[in-house]
Amino acid sequence: MQDTIEFPTTVSSDIIEPAILYFGTPVVLIGTCNDDRSYNLAPMSSAWWVGWRCMLGLAANSKTTENVIRSGECVLNLPSSDLVGAVDRLARTTGSDPVPPGKLWRGYRHERDKFGLSGLTPARGDTVAAPRALECPVQIEAKLSQVHEMAQEDSVWRGNLTAIEVRVTRVHAHPHILMAGETDRIDPDKWRPLIMSFQQFYGLTPEKLQRSELGQIPESKYRPPGWKPAA
């Protein structure tokens, strides 16, 4: 007979309404091509993978979203924790000119040369024209598969959020993060991804890595005026 699991009855939970739900995911530097073929590089952390597919959660009016939908391709560069300074230099910058009102409100500025600002080295992908960031230990080339407009039932968020599905076409990895004796396996004991959790930078340790530029934005500025959680 299977033992009955008894859950504690004295533990309670508070009902909260946080402005953001970034519980901790790897940072991705999305490399794309602008319409004049110059390079754009944008940090984000709303990404998840299943097999050789990835879902990207992006603002509908961002330059990256525009570039991916127009060109049909991108590179997902995964920085290690030691690249935190390069990533933070890109915070509160956008390739959009003029800067969208929502980003302007949060203190963003237009920056054309994202690679120059970050200090990272661009290189054209093998299967896409979008740029790899060579210092990133993992560089994932991908092509557009589907675009899903999010929050269609929400009058405030409708038209502002996009989920983009991409299919991976090639994966580049630095040799030092590969498992010994294996050619196609990344060793989790060697891989140290940069993690963003509630606007702050972490590695695979409990200590915060450094001050985060995005962390200076009040979380309340991510909540659109008049928005209420769905009943």
C-alpha cells in the first residue's frame, strides 16, 4: 500500500500581484540584422527551449521583434556570467529610433552600435545573416517559424506582447564547456550561464553578481496604467 503524503497545514501563502514575473532564466543576447544590414544586439530573458525550438517573449514594438519578423532569422547568443558587464552596458538601450514611449518612460536611449557599446565581437552566422557574439560560449542560429500575438483578450496588453517561435539551424559552443570525451554535449559542471532574476544578475551561486542597470527601473513601471490581473 502506498504511503500517504501529508502536507503541512501551518504554512500559508500571501496573494501578491508582482509587476513582473522574471523568476530566473538565462540571459539571451539576440543578434539580428537591421533593414540597412547593420547589426542589432538586444538582451532579453523571456526565452525557453523544447528540442531544437525556442520561444521568445518580446515587446511587439521592439527593434528586435521588427528585425526577426522582417528577416525571418536571428542568433540567440548565451552569455556566461563573466560577461555580465558587457550585457549590462546594453541595458536601457534600443535600436529603435525614435525610442518607443514605453521604453522612453523607463529611461531607454537609442544606440545604433550595440556591439561597439558592449565590447563584443560580431560575426555573421553560417546559416543566417544575423550576427553571432563570439565571446558568448553558446551561439544558436535560428529561423522564424511562427508569430503569436499575446494577450488578445486583455484590452491593456493587446498589441504589446509577441511570442516568437524559432527553429534552431546551428549551434556553436566553446570547446571549454563541452563534456570530456563528447562532441555534442555541454557539461553542466562547466557551463556558467548569466541568469536574470527580477531585474538582477546572478550566476549559479546565491550571490548577486553586480549592480544591474535594469534593476534601477522601478518594477511598477512594467505595469501598464489601468491593468488588473484576470479574474
